[in-house]
Amino acid sequence: MKSRMLILIVLIMFMSGCATAPGRIRANYVSPVQYYAWKCGQIHSEMIRVRAKVLELSGAQQAECVKDTVALTVGLFLCWPALFFMLGDDQKQEIAQLKGEYEALERAAIHNECGFINLTEEERE
């Protein structure tokens, strides 16, 4: 009974260490007020920069998530030392912050009545 409980605790610890899929990372709140004084062109340029950085980090985060999933599967069913490969580079906090900045920029663009906010992705770029 104690060995099963120990295995369960170890399993929960390793599963909590898995990198979060980028699509499941929620945005941190960032106040849009800091962007209200910006011109629409500045807001638009910053939105493009932030979006590019989110996409870059999301790719790395997704790769880390896949690596962790493989390591967990191999570690549980074949070789427990593979679980140590789950100790990677999780960028959850930075992605959440950037997503929050992007949302704040969108709210500032709406506040400043910038015309590009209602455009599709292709029209924005």
C-alpha cells in the first residue's frame, strides 16, 4: 500500500512538472492605460512585435511540451531515468505576460479608435 502511494506521489510530481501547451496558457492582466497616449502606428507596430514574440516562444513551448510528454511516457512504461529529461525550459510566464500585453494593446487600439483593430490578420500585415 505504501509503495503505491509513493508511486502516485512521484507520478503527480512529475506530471505537474510538464510544460504547459501554449494554447492553454492564459494571459496575465496588463493595464492598457500605459498605451493610451500612443499613436495608432505605434500600437500597431508593438502588436506585430509582441505577436511575433508570442509565436516564437509558443513554438519553443510546444516543443518542450511534446518532449515532456514523451519523457513521461517512456519514464512510466520503460525506463524511469527518462523522467529527468522533463527538467527543461518552461516559458509559461513570459508567454502569459506577452499575451497580456497583446490584449492591452488591443484595448488601447479600441480606446484610441484605431481602424486596424477590426481588420483580419492578413489585412493587418
